[in-house]
Amino acid sequence: MTTSAEHRPELHPVVEEITRRVVARSATTRAAYLERVRSAAAAGPATGPARDGLGCSNLAHGVAACGPDKLTLSASPARNLAVVTAYNDMLSAHQPFETYPALIKQAAREAGGVAQVAGGVPAMCDGITQGRAGMELSLFSRDVIAMSTAVALSHDMFDAAVLLGVCDKIVPGLVMGALSFGHLPVLLAPAGPMTSGLPNKEKARVRQLFAAGEAGRDELLAAESQSYHGPGTCTFFGTANSNQLLMEIMGLHLPGSTFVNPGTGLRDALTAETARRALAAAGDRSMAMGEIVDEKAVVNGIVALLATGGSTNHTMHLVAMAAAAGVRITWDDFSDLSSVVPLLARIYPNGQADVNHFRAAGGIQLLTRELLSAGLLHDDVGTVDGPGLHRYTREPFLEDGGLVWREGPEESLDKSVLRGVADPFAPEGGLRVLHGNLGRSVVKTSAVEPDHRYIEAPAVVVDDQDDLLAAYAAGELDGRDLVAVVRYQGPRANGMPELHKLIPALGVLQDRGQRVALVTDGRMSGASGKIPAALHVTPEAARGGPLEKLRDGDVLRVDTLNGTLSVLVDADEFDAREPVRRGGPSGPTFGAGRELFAAFRAVVGPADEGAAVTFQ
């Protein structure tokens, strides 16, 4: 059944209530943001391109190297499209962007406009830096990308923009930066996932064999290389692919463009069409990015994230992106929506399928259709394809060399991967917020088996993940239940690195029959898996949070069923404790560029407010 604006189901009362409170909470900040956006639009030329306001010397600098487009830019009313790119050829997800500028420029010329690469932004890979010093720069790179995007768009040469980015911090940073120019139409053009490689179950098996000392480095490298084997996004449902899902559900991608593989005719056609749509939207106030990214679009993003068991990193990234548009959301919004949003997808690490299997089963089109039919998504939103999220139940095809959209499947083609709201994998979404005397945290429950969602056990407390791995290698964690506490890993302490390399070792202990959990003020990869992990604990230890008072042997309760995170120590005794060490990073602050980010560590906000340097 096609969901249309004329046949819109009644909105679910919880979604309606949470949207209402987001609107109320954001009233002042959203109004101030929209005033800035609309003032910027009004300050531009009444007619003609934005660059008409430039002086002759300014314009000469802007067109000096534009070759065949020089006359068009300097003497005609043609629109100019900014391209902001995260291209590099080290990252598989971003390597396909090498050819995008030429495609976009040609499409712009054919549409009577011009495109210029306005700037580049850094794109680092958490998969490469995992467990390395560079990971301490990773989260902060998001705000660097936001600033770089703003610099790229600051030249008053552009009438619209196309952003090229995929991975963890890159898309949130691009969106945050572009929202500072929210009077412009802005579309994101994805690269798409690499084709499927080694099955995820086999990859996880080899990782655990290596952690147990039962497989060598050669065997591990062979498995990893078969998993990550070519151009495109990694195919598991981590932060990169959660980014892509959100951009489509929030109306910033063309319908159905998210998970089309790179190097295909359809991928190129969608990229060219993205350029044409951006140019066509120039001057249309309803298509301005700041108008599209509103409270309803943000709530839609949260719902889609929960319905698919997406990355916990978005409990920070989505908060920060929303703040850039003047919209204020909280972890309680995530948790309350999770109570009514069913889990409809099983994609690794929440299952064995990858995003290619998800797309083949019906993908974002079926997901959107099902959530709309249950009143769990707002249909009355703006998108880069036009008004109404129901437009995103359609998927693109090439037909006689042209791009066409047809309605997507009405039923799942593989119910082991994707289901409807009448037959979900779980009645609730895959995220819980935990509260207690250790602070607040988030836990991704969708990948954790039900019998592992509650643990009460003594703590093993470390200030560095390598100390925990050393204890594991020495056999000190064997034969007992435990809650591993890795503290001083928050944004103020050391930039909040991901701690994903702990999972194989902890997974081995769990498979041996031990009850194991992780508690940390750090992050976990978007691929956080089967270990119950209370993440992003706030206030963090470096801000004087309760974690700094924990000692080895303190009994902790991690209860994802009832949403609590507690230390079972007499309250008076615990309050009277002095921390073993106070604040600050747990390791070096120099090397690998860490010294350049001292100012960021000093001013960064807490995790539950987006862990942002900007938009606090």
C-alpha cells in the first residue's frame, strides 16, 4: 500500500508527545536559528546568483582558474553549485568520490549551471585507528569537519551545495557545518557500500579465535581483507551506514540512493541527478537545508535509528546535528521512543546480514513504508525530493538510459533481515538509557542476547584499555564474572576514543560461560556487539563523575531490562571516598597530533549534549 499525504495514518501518540516536547524545548534556539537563516537568505541578491553581491576583484579571484566555466560564472545569471568533498583514496568509503566532481560539473553544465569544488574536509577511518593514538583525534575531527565545511561555503560564490561524505564523523560534521549556511539548498551524495565479502559470522569467529590465541595474524589478516575488500562503505551496520540511513530518512538524500553500490551506472546517474536537483532548488526557500532539518525530521531520524538497531555514536552525533539547526534533543527522547519503536532489521552486528542484504530485502523503502503505516514517522516534512516522506517509499532504476523511480516492495523479501511492524524482531528499539548512582549511559541492546542483559558482578577497574587487555592475556580475568570498567576515556579526558578492540577478548570470556559487561565513559564502535556495554557514561571521570571513585571489587549492576547502572556500595561510604587519581587524560597528550587538540579537550561538552566543541 502506498502511503500518501492524502492517506496519512494517525501519528502514534508517543511520537506525537515526544515531538511536542522537542518543539517546546527548542522554541528559543530554533527560532533564533531560523531568524539567522532567513536573514541570510534575505541579505542575498533579490534576483540572480549569490555571487552578484561580490565586488569585481572578489569575483575575479573566484573565477580565475575556472576554464570553460569562467565566462558563465562571471557574466551570466547561471547558478553555481558548491562541492564539499571528503575524498581521499585511503578510505574505501571515500575513494569513489574521486570521480564525483567531474560528474557533478558535467551535470551542472547540462543543466545550465556551474559547479566548483569549494573545499575538502578531512576523513579519518576509525577502522584503521582503532586502538591507536590517532583514535583520540577521531571524535574531534567531526567539529574540524564542521568548521572546514563552513570555510568552504564562506565565499559567497554559491547558490546551493552538494556534500560528499560517508563515514563516522564525516557526515555529522558536514551537516553541522552546512547548517550554518542553512539558507542554501544542500544535498548529500553517498558513495554506497562495497559488495558483500566474507560473511560477518565467519569474520567474528576468526577475530575471537585470534583473541583466544587459536589463530595467527596471517589468518586474521586474510579474514579481515576478505571482509574489507574493495571501494565503498564497510558493509556492517556501524556508524557509517547509520549515517547514510539517517540522511535518507531525514530527507537529505535522493530517495533510494543510499545503499546503491559504487562503480555502477545507477550510482553515477544518482550522483548527476543530485547535482541537477541542487541547482534546481537554488532560490527556493522551502528547499533550504535549515528549513528541511527541523524537529520532525530529527525525530524521524531517531525513530529510524531505533527501528534498525543503529549506532550508539548517534546518541552524540544526532544530538550535535540537531543543535546545529537549533533543535534540542536528549537521551530521554531516544529512550522513550525506543519503548514504542519496534526493531525491524537484523543487520550485523545485530544479525548476520549486511547492508546489501538489507537493501535486497526491501531496504529503506520498505522500512519507511512500514514505519509510516504505523504512524511512527512524520510524513509532513520537507525533503530534497519535495514535500512528504512518503516519497521515500520509492526506489530508483535505470530505464532506457534514464533515471526513474518506482514504488518499492510492500513486503519483505527476506524476513530474516527485514520485517514489518506486525511481525518485528522485538517490540522495542535497540537502545536503552541507563540511570543510576554512576550517572547516565546508553546501551545498544539489539545485539545482546536477552540472558546477557542483566549482570551483577565485581568490577575490574582500569584507566586504559591496554591494561584490561594485558590482564586478559595474563589470564587474570578467567573463571569469574566481572564488569570491566574503562574510565578516563571521555571527551574531556582524551577525546573519547572507541574501545572496539576490547570486544573480541570480552566475547571469549562470555563464550566460556562467564558473565561479562563493560562500563565506560568512552565510546564503542558502531559495530558494538554481543557484550552488554554501558557507554558514554556521563558525567565522565575527568569531570569528577562517580566513575573516578570506583575500586576493584566494587559490585556493579548493569540492568538493561530496567534501565539502571549502579554501584552496590553504601552511599555514605562511596560519597566519602577520594578518587585514586583526579581528572585529566589517562595517557599521553602529545604525539600523533594530540597536542593540537588541547583546546578542544578543555571546552568540549558532555556526551549527552553531543560531545561538541561547537553548538554547545
